[in-house]
Amino acid sequence: MRQYCVFCNIVAGREPGTVVYEDDDVIVIQNILRWVPVMLLAMTKEHTTQDELWSEHIAKVGKIAHQIGAQLCPGGYRLLSNFGYNAMQSQEHGHLHILGGTFLGHYVG
């Protein structure tokens, strides 16, 4: 049995979330962290792991993330994913970060 998943609860409407985009399969929400002006999370509505996201769903999720990044951050944006504890992956539900709205620097600290 899967443990509690905040992203699944947002998709189901059991927890609040600011939805930026939604279709039958994909949702993009505002990240509660606000390290940069645009900080969004793109994911499948169905619970998937990071590995499943990248092996089975990245074409669709990535296309939508790219479209939203280009729309909201015309000066440039970053798409990234964290895999595992050492990369600071905090949620098991596979997701792609959309970061931008400011100069992001040469490296992420």
C-alpha cells in the first residue's frame, strides 16, 4: 500500500493547490517553495515514481512543462528532476520542476 502523497491529494481535491494547467493526464501546480519567481511542478495525475515519469510519461509532461516555461519565462527557464535522497527528492510522486522568472545563475547550489 502506498503511503500518503500530497500530490495525489491535490489532484483529488482533498488538499489545496494552485493549478496552473490541467488536462486528463497531466497537472501543473505552483510549488509551495518560492525560491525563484516561477517555481512550478509538472506531473502525471496518476501516481508515478520519478523513474516511471521518465521512462513512460516524460514526452507528454515535458512538452507541457516546456510550453508553460516558455510562456511564463520568455527570458529563459530550467526544467529539472531530482532522483533520490542525495538529490533532495522530497516527494515520491514523479514530477518535473519548472524554474524561472529571474537569472538562475550558472549552477544550482
